[in-house]
Amino acid sequence: MSRLIPAAERIARARALIEKAYRYPVPSAAEGGRYNFSYIANVKALLQDARDLIKYISKTPSATPEMKAEVNKILLAADRANQEILHSAAHPG
């Protein structure tokens, strides 16, 4: 039996998934490090799951302006995380 997840809980879960992507362990250099396909796929999946959780909140009639602003912040955070984790050599990992 599935249940609807309230918007506030979706927002919290999306933030947690972004944090999990940041903490995802980078494979050793022998395994390809940041270029390991499995690592890249797992990080991208976490970020996509975060986006998927919140993408329809703004379209619901009950979405407040504050919720819509929070959704936009999370979408930007997911994009920023993608850049920092997968495309920036300066990001510690």
C-alpha cells in the first residue's frame, strides 16, 4: 500500500539525498577514482532521485510561495552538487 508523501517530507528527503551524494565514497585511484562509471552512475542517480521527489511540488495547488522557493533552491543545489562532485577536481573526495 503506498501513501502520499507530504511536500515538507519530500523536501527534507531531497536535501538528504543531495548530502548523500556529497558523501558517496570515491573509489580508489586504481579503480578509476572519480572517473569510475559505477561511482558516476550512483552519484547521478542520487541527484536525480532528489530532483524527482520535488519536481511536481510547485505544480500543486497547495504549494505555497515558500515551498516553491525551496523547490527551486533544491533544484539549484542538485545542479551545483553535480558540478562540484563530478566536474570539479577541487572538490575533496
